[in-house]
Amino acid sequence: MFVKHLTLSHFRNHVSTEISLEPGVNLLVGPNGQGKTNVIEAIEYLSTLSSHRVAGYQPLIHKDALSAIVRLKVSHAERDVLIDLELHRDNTNQVRINQSPIPRIRDVLGTVNSVVFAPEDIDIVKRDPSNRRNFIDQLLVQFSPRLAGVMTDYDRVLKQRNTLLKTARATGAKGSSLSTLDAWDESLIKFGAEIVAERLVLLNRIKPYLTDAYQAIAVTNNEPTILMKSSLLGAAVVDDFEEAELEYLDLMDLERITELFRNKLTNVRTKELERGITLVGPHRDDLVLLLGDLPAKGYASHGESWSYALALRLASARLLRDESRTGDPIVILDDVFAELDSVRRDRLASLVADNEQVIITAAVREDVPQSLQAAVFEVLKGEVTRV
Ligand SMILES: Nc1ncnc2c1ncn2[C@@H]1O[C@H](COP(=O)(O)OP(=O)(O)OP(=O)(O)O)[C@@H](O)[C@H]1O
Ligand SMILES: [Mg+2]
């Protein structure tokens, strides 16, 4: 799929921006702080309902405005779809697809598929587990938007269960609160086991793509692998999961994962009541990104970590191309080329060039290989002009 037209109104520093994009490569250039990343963030937001830079949406609204509008015309299989998003400071946000309002915002997921690589992605490799969980969950939702609902349900149950555990801790666990806990356990297990199983299936699917992407982009030829370190496994060392013995979960059978989850919850019940918090489940799991036989986190060099993060995104794009209903995702590379030497610039260029649409940002035009300079736009002070 590709973006034909993008309209931004009071989105970040774009007061009123119209851009007609081309299939193939689009390059946004301009000095630092002019609004290049803001443009791609708008596309990213309509695609995932999240931004790689902030948690909420308030910062996306222009500082002097009460609301922002993002309007996107995307084209897939010769059909155009018009998506309108209104973000309001003090009101409910709204999405329209082909002019019709949709009841829940999250129903827009799956309409626009994109894969964004941004410098912040190095956090997936180097920082805490939540970055890796977000990576896999965001990709899961692109394949099956329905899972966004399961994840929301899981988070809701988790929150309520934690509240109950906290109350039980404060007042002493009594019969009635324990039976309520049992009921929450069932929902936690139902939604949680599905998330764990889906993550494992996806990891398995992405592995071969990751190997190819890493070898194409990196200078060293270590093999990348991803394993899941799950809180459903292991001894009772649950309060210090980071330090727990490495045990990897690799079965994909929903029933067996459900069983594991149920047993583990029984085992940690006393501890949970002591601590007042849910100690096991997909919210505590982690992906271990291995390079050769060492985890990239804590061992890989800066360059290797960076290549790993880029490979994760390139692999995601290829997997979506091969297996999603909507075909090629929109591939977005934010500020990538400045980091690369000329050999790797050319390699990356040939890796992405055949996507239906690629959107690239760069502060210095010369950093981007000539082959990618098809449609060029200049971004200055929140205004975009085709050059
Ligand atoms: N809500 C907002 N309202 C007004 N301006 C904003 C808002 N959010 C961000 N900005 C401004 O947008 C600019 C940053 O834009 P952006 O991140 O797109 O820059 P960029 O062109 O990608 O720069 P770089 O090359 O450094 O990555 C900053 O000047 C920032 O102050
Ligand atoms: Mg930027």
C-alpha cells in the first residue's frame, strides 16, 4: 500500500501541511527541528495509534491549538481509502474511514500498515523488556488487529487484579476476596495465554526474515535469534525475573500455555498476596535477542545493536509483505542514513528500493544514495514543499 496524500492541521509544528506523495521512494530533507519526523509520526500514529516518541497523544497537538487533524489517503490494490483522525485536547478523539465515523478508535488498526525505523529503536536492543514487548505486540496487531482488543482486555484485568491483590494485602486475604481473585485469574489466563501463544507464533515466523535482514545489513556475520524468556517458566524466583535462570518458552500450543499459566499462578499465589502485585504473565515476559550465542543486550557493540534494531524492522516489513492481507507496508526510515558508511548506505538502499512505498527523512540530502532521491520534499518550519 502507499500514501497518496497527507493533510496535517495543527499536528505538532505543522499548522497546515498538504503533501502529495508518490509510490516508490519519497525523501524529506531539511535542517534539524523543522518537522520531518513530525510528518512520518502522523502516518505512524494512524497506522498504530502510537508514536515512537511519546506515550500519549497530547504532545501531537500543536502547542497553541485545541485539536489536530491528520488526513490520509492510502491506496491498496487500486482502491483508495480516506482516513481522518481528529485529536482533541479536552474531548474524545475521532476517526472516520471514507467519511464514516467508526465506533471505536482502535477499529482503525489494520487500515494503514507501516513499518517505522527510527533512531530510538536501538532501545529495543539495549534497554528494558517493555521496549521488546512493544515491538512484538505492535507487529502482532498489524497482522491481527483483533489482538488489540485482547491486549486491552488483558491490561484491564491485570489492573483490577492488582488492585484486588493490594487490598487483600492491606486487609488480610479473606474468603470472599480470594474467590473474586479466582475469577480474575480465569480472565487473566484466558487473555494472557492467547497473547503469549501469538507472540511465540510470530517470533517463529519472523526468525528466517531476521537472519536474512541482519546478514544483508551488518558487517559481522553472527546469526541473530530471538527467544522468549517467559515468567510462566522457571523456579519461584519471580520477584527478580531479570536475574532468574534463563529458561526459554518455545511451545505454541494454546492449551499447554494455558495450563502453564494456571499452574504458575497457583504456585505464586502466596507471594502475590505478600507483594500485592501480579507476578507472572505476558506483561512480565521478555524477548532475548541473541547474536551468535550471546544476548545483544549487554554484549553487542553499538554498531551491532543498531544493525540488529534495523534488521528487526526490515524483517517485519518483509514478513508483512509476504503474509499480510494488505501487502507491502509503508516503509519509513527516519534519520537512518547519517549513521551509515557509504557501503552500508548502498546496501540499505537496495534492500528497501523495491517496496511499494518508502519514506525517508534526512537532515543532509547528500547522505542519502542517489538511487533513493526520486520524489524530494523540503521541510522548513513546519512547511513542506516539493523540490
Ligand atoms: N506540539 C507541538 N507544537 C508545536 N511545535 C512542536 C510540537 N511538538 C514538536 N514541535 C516542534 O517540532 C520541531 C521538531 O520537529 P521534528 O522532530 O519533526 O524535527 P526534524 O525535522 O525531524 O529534526 P531532526 O533532523 O533533528 O530529526 C521542534 O522544533 C519542536 O519544538
Ligand atoms: Mg527527526
